[in-house]
Amino acid sequence: MNSRKTVFVTLGFGISVSFIAAAVAAWLVSCHYSKVSFDLVNAVCSEVLEQEPGAQKVLAAALKEYTAGNPDGLLEKDVLSSLGYRVSDFSELPYEQIVSFAAAGWIVGLLLFLSTFLYRNKVENQRIRELVEYLEQVNSGKALILSSSGEDEFSKLEDEIYKTVTCLYQAKDQAVQVKNDFAENLSNIAHQIKTPITAISLAAQRMKQNIDCAALEQENTDRAEQKESSAALEQVEKQLSRLTYLEESLLLLSRLDAGALVLQKEETDVFTLLMLAADNLQEHFCSSHTSIEIPEQGEMLIQADMDWTMEALMNLMKNCMEHQKGGTVHCSYAQNPIYTEILIWDNGEGFAKEDLPHLFERFYRGKNAKEGGIGIGLALAKEIIERQNGTIRAQNKPEGGALFEIRFYSH
């Protein structure tokens, strides 16, 4: 029941009680003054009969006619007024006292009504406060069993809240179990991949050694055959590198899902983070004929794990580098009392419109994805940033090019 409806119901209840009380009071007053009138007439008649015994028939006839509702002019002559009497002279209480008693009764009734109304509101507010505190405990993960406070208009709401919270806890436990199972499966897959990767790596090394030895021993060997063998070996090494990255990424994802990855947050300068990330990608930038621009805009500190945050920034820089032929990857950063913002963008074609909602999904490869990618880099960057009270968003610049917007919040 909302507050407005509660006020109307309470007000209606108060008005109804007031009408009933007024009716009872009117009936009691009527009974009281009927007795007073009877006693007065009885005293007057007694005195008249004592002085004039023969007037009994006249009095009886007059009283009978008056009580029958047909006074026939008995009240036309105002005898009492001519004798100097007023209506108030026949009241047991003075007029001022009657008014005082009426006002006191009205005030007492009003106070009782207000007390009842305030008490009802206090009880309702207390019940609402208990339910709100229970929901706050649910949100903080410290909720206990909801104790019943008796049958009232909030009992049904209380039961529904308890059933909903119970279902949510069960769903949460199931989700945590599924997540843990998924993390364990990822870890198992990564470890299973590691064994053939090691075997292939050893075989590739032996192949390379055999090719080098054969080239030294047989100078007249067909150069085309040697070139073909070298190309095949290069392809094996390339795919081996890709499998190694996949295995490392799966292990990292399993640690993130299981909550086993501990991020050591400390004050870290944003410019330093960007420079270290760019330095680690210097070889890639050179091979792709891409430059990176990081302007120094003064010291700006964030609370973050330097190594893992640098890993996330490297993934974003690499994505910008891979989606443009040559050109420059741009970085900028700014800070305000609420958050520190880092922008990384390129001058390429940008993201395909249909890819934007799915860019940070695991193993998602967009329309313009580079051949050989596995679709984990952006998902890892998102996980690392969000676990450090941050957000990341991808969009296309109006003038063209892809833009990553990262925010680390202060609180």
C-alpha cells in the first residue's frame, strides 16, 4: 500500500470514528437534557399542585397535549421571558464551561487521532526499514534468514522478498559452480595443449638443425628444395607461436575466472604505462611500418597493477596497429576528480558496425580481423581493466578510425 493510499484510508477511518463518536455524544446529551427537562417540569407541577390542588386536571391536559406534539398555542406566550428568565438559567453549567468542555473534548479526540496515525506510520516505517536493511545485506552478501514479524499488510511482501532472495542465492551458487567448472576445463585444455606444443617445438628445432646441416654438407643441393623446406619450417614455427599464445591465454582466462589472478594495485603513472607498453611492441611497430605517438601531459597517477595493465594496453595498441597499413597509433590521457581517462586510436577503417557489440567477447573475430588471430586479446584487456575499477569502450571516430576509451575511477 502506497503512502497516499495509507493517508486516505487512515483519514477515512478517523472521520468515520468521529461521526460515530458525535452521534453517541448527541444521544447521551439528548438523554441528559430529557431527564433535566422532566425533573424541571415535575418540580414546577409539584409546586403548582401544592398551591392549587384543583389545577391537576388543567396541568394533566396541558402536559398530554404538549407531549403529543400538539401544543395548540401553549408556546405562543413567552411566559418565562416576561418573568425575566433566559434559556441559560435552566442549564446546569454556564455557557463558558460548556464551550470549554467541548473544546477540550475536540482537542483530546484530535490528539488521540494523531497519536494513532503517527503510531501507525511509525510501525509501517519500521517494517519498511527492516526490509530495506535486509535487501542491503543481500546486496553486500551478508544476508541472514529473514525473520517473520507477525501477520500484517507487509507479510506477503516479506514472503515474496524471501522467496526471491532464496532463488537468487541458488542461481548465484549454480553460476559460481558453472564458472569454476569452466575455469577448470579451460585450465585442463591449456595443459593438454602444452604437451603437443612442446613436442612440435622440439621437432621443429630438429628439422631446422637437419636443414642447416644438409645445406652445409651438400652445397649443390637443389636451392628450390631448400627454400621450400625453409618455408614449411617457417609456417610450422608461426603456427607453433600461435598455439603457444593460445595456451598462455587460456591459462590466464582460467585464472581470471577462478579468481586466482591477484592484481597488485599501486600508484602508477599513466605516461610510464603507455611508454612501457609501446616499448614492448617496438618490434611489431617496426615490422608493420607503424609509429606510435604518446604525448607527455604531466604526471597522472592511478591505482593499478603495472604489469597486467601494461598487458591490457599492449593488446589495444596491437589491435590499432593491425587495423591500419602503416600510419600512426595515437594515445592521450586526462584526469579529473572522478576518473582518469586513456584514449588509444588509429586512422584506419574503424570497426564494422555489426562488430561493435561483440568486440570484447571471448574468441570473437570481427569482420576485419587479421588472419591468424584467435579473438582473446580484447577480452583479456576488458577483464584486466574492469577488475581494477575501470571501464573500457570501443567506438568509431567521426572522421574515421577505431577508438578505445578507458576510464579508471578514483572511488
